[in-house]
Amino acid sequence: MDNLLYILALIGFLGIGSQWLAWKFQLPAIVLMSLAGIVAGPLLGLLNPAEDFGEFLSPIISAAVAIILFEGGLTLDFRELKHVGRAVRRLVFPGVPIAWALGAVAAYYLVGLSWPVAILFAGILIVTGPTVITPMLRQANLSARPRTILKWEGIVNDPIGALLAVIVFEYLVFEKAGDPLLQTVLWLTLAFLLAALIGYVFARVIVSLFKSGGVPEFLKAPVLLSAVLACFGIADAIEHETGLLAVTAMGIAIANSGIASINEMRRFKENITIILVSGVFVVLTATLSLDILTGLDWGFAAFVGAILFLVRPITVWISTLGAGLPWRDTLLISWIAPRGIVAVAVSGFFALKLQELGYLDGAQLVPLSFAIVFATILAHGFTVKKLAQMLGLATEGHPGALIVNASSWSVELAKLMKSLEIPVLIADTSWRRLKRARLENIPVYYGEILSEATEHQLDLNQFGSIIAASGNYAYNALVSTEFAPEFGRNNIFQIGGKDSDDSHEVSHTLKGRIIFGAGLGLEDLLKRHYAGWTFQKTRITEKFTLEDYKTKLHAETDILFTLKKDGKLSFATGADAPKIEDGDTIISYAPPANGSAAAAPQKPEADNKTTP
């Protein structure tokens, strides 16, 4: 028991530690986790999963993959498909069958896999999961169209690839039993219908309980996790491996139920999935032996090259014919297809199952999947930005700022950002309030930023920070809470309110970071605006130092943010002041030279309506 606790602690440390290092240094997490497993396993011998877990290894991986696939199904809302373009639909059909067929041919002839294993593995390789593609797209600063296509392709194809692998495996199980072809197809169809029905029933029960208040909020997450495992176990007991289909169907059914708790479910499942994925990656790479690693030959390299330079380009070019996609977009999309978490996890799962079924070449799926993952992430991750720039499909500069609420003050701030070549957009529910921004040629979004439709109509990947600037402090806090999981709470800012425990204030756990040390609200900022306060920019150099700037600083001036010399934004908040260095540009909000905000003329009617 003591040894097992040590093993679990080591796996957790390596997995989550790799995730943290990847975030800290902007590296692909999957690569670091894989390296950690290889070092701890075949190189140092600290981990030997087959001996450490014994007969429990396969059930542990099965349960982890089931939860991962449920989380993938939970992201597939059919209503979202109406908003994606024709190019995305084409990449699903005929794109998926084309990629599947070409991948199977490459695996059979170049690696020497048997046809059954090659067909199963090719199905897995269809997946370009959002957990890998989304960070890559954010770092590359792609323009909206190719970024949207790649994002939605990953979301839609995430569960499809795993399901194709399940279908092939189930067919192999029936075929191995010696059943006639017709009987095999009938039983396979019945098993899949039954698994889908089980998943749907579990989903309906969960949705009904959650909607009716049959489960308290603090128990929803544990109940959901228990239901997923129960669904997987029951379906798997009826027919082996159909549990994966059942939990995927359960996730899709819940995603399309319209339940109000869906966002909380997704975030909880994402957290669980990160923990499981971290552990599974370390365990799977630790199972590799030095013989397998040193036995990678030219066939492996040829297969990786075929996936990169033949299968993906041919699939994209054929699929998007007549879709109205410019050739530059097609060229970029045909190169970018990183594989990641689902591909490796599902490959590791079926590698064990295929060997149990008698397909010994199934053992090659783990090193093959890791080779594909390493190659695609490294090749695409280090070239996507350069290729996008060469094709004119990259937005300039670093991710910009999204400002919520179109007051006069917000428009002035946006004008300043635009003059500094910082990408900026103002969102508001009032077309009238957006008029000033439109007249200044500032990009705008007309709609409720918290609406589900916003996710489909507005590409949030182009922004690195959000400023909630309405006159309603509670609404600002709501915006901050909604977008904090995606942007990170350090990149969510709001005006108004104070960082205190005052019972009249919104809880600090809900708010974004308060800009302006004084915690000024919109009414205060508008008074200053109409009293003549202006945004000022000052560049710090060796000749004009920070000390020189401070000596000339007006007593009432507030520093808003600094534009770092590398193009990043660093906001000043009530709790933190930005670190200012030579080459940085300070953006401040200062009173007129001959006065302050003591008196202000009446502001226009449009600014009087400060609530959303």
C-alpha cells in the first residue's frame, strides 16, 4: 500500500507539474507529460504501471478514457453546428471518411499494421482536439476565418474519431468470435443502439433531476461523475467496450438538453479531465519499453510524413472544393492538424484491448500515437505563426482588449488603444451607444456579451483581456465571473467597486481586478471625461526615466496600464502596480492642466444609461 501511494503521488506530481511548466513557459503540455513518463518509466525505472497496478491497469485507463470521452461529447451542441460555415461541415463529411481511408492505407503499407488495427488507428487520428488546437491558435494570432474553421473542426471531430475506433473494435470482437458477417453486423448494430439508449436514458435522468431541483447544487458535480461511471459500467457489462459509446452519447444528450447548469458541468468535467489526462499520459508513456523506443524505424518516420504531407492536405483540398474558401486559407488549414489528448488516451486504451484480442501489432499504437502527437505539435506549433504571416492570415501584434459597454469614456480608451495598434473591440447591447465607436471606426459588437450566441458570432480568441466598464457593478462582476475560466482571472478587469469586505460591495471572489486604485465607477469617470480629463501616453527611456516621469506626474493622475516593449499589456489595479522598464509606454488618465473633476457639464443622454 505504501508503495502504491508513492506511485500515485509520483504520477500526480509529474502530470500536474508538466501541465504547470507548459503553462509557465508556453510549451505544449502533452510533450512535457510524455517526456516525464518516458524518463520516469523506461529510462529511470521509477514507474512500471504493469507491475504497479497489475490487473487494475486496464480498468483504470478504461474509466479515465470514458470520462475524457464524456467531456468531449459534452462540448458538442448540435445547435452550434448551424453557426459554423460550410467549410467545417465539409471537413466532417466527406472529410472524415477521406482522412480515415487514407490514414488506414498509410498505416498498413508504411508501418505494416494489419488491416483491422490500421483501420481502427486511422479512425483515432481523425481527432484534432480543442485542448491542443485552441492554445496554438491563440498564440498564432490567426485571422478570424481560418481560426474559426480549425477551432470548430476540433470540437466536432473530437468525439467522432473515438466513436469510429469503438465501432471498429466492436466489429473485431464479433468477428473474432466466428460469427457470420450478417449476424455480426446485426449484433453490432443492436449493441450500439442499446449503448446509445443507455447513455440517453442516463442523460435524461440527470437533466430531469437537475432541472427539478432533485439534486442540490453542492452534489451536482459528484452525482454527474458517479452517473458517468455507472453509465459506462452498465453498458460495458452488457457488451464489452460499448460503454465508451454510451458515455459519449450521454455527454452529447446533456449538451443538447438546454440545461442551465451546462457551463458548470463543463468546467467541472474539464478539471477532472485535466487530472485524468495528466495521469494517463504519464502512465501510458511509462509503459513503453526501451526496445519499443529504439525500435522505431523508417516505417514510423514515413507514416508520420505521410500524415503530415499527404493525408491531411489531400483531405482538406478535396473536402473544401466548392466551399468558397480562399486558397490561402485552404493551404494553412491543410497544414494545421495537431493531435493530442484524446488520440493518445484512446490509442493507449485500445492498444491493451487489441493485444488481449490477439492482435499483437496493437502494441505499436502507443509509440505510433506519441510519434504523431510529437511530430504534429512540434511541426505545426513552431510553423503556424510564420506560415500565417507569409500568407497574410495573421493579425498583427498581441491579443487585444474587449471593452464591455460603449460609454464616452470607453470610446476614448478604445481610440487610444487603436492609436497604439492594440486590437480593441467594444461590445454593447445598445446600437445607439455604439454610434460614437462606429463613427471613430472602432470595431464593435452589437449584442449581449453573456449570450450563448456571442460564442458563435464573436471570436474571443483575438482578445487577451476583458474590461467590464458598465455602470452596473454587479453586471461587471457577472461578466468577470463568466469569462474568468477562459481568459484567466488575472486578465479580467472591471471598473467600480473596491477590494474590500464591505457588505455593500459585491464579493471579491466574483469581481474582476479593479482598475484605478481609487475604484472609480462609470459615473466618476464620465464626470472626469466631461471635465476635460484625457488619456496620456508616456514612453520611458534611458533619457526620460521612470523617476523623471514621477516628478512630473500630476497628483490626481491615475496610471491605467503600460504597453510593454514586447507589445503586451500590463494593467494597474488597486492591488498591483505594473512593473515599468525602459522601453515601456505608460498610459495614464490625467486632469486638464488647469483643473480637476470638481465640476462637470451635463453628460449626453446616451451616457446616462449606464446599466446594460
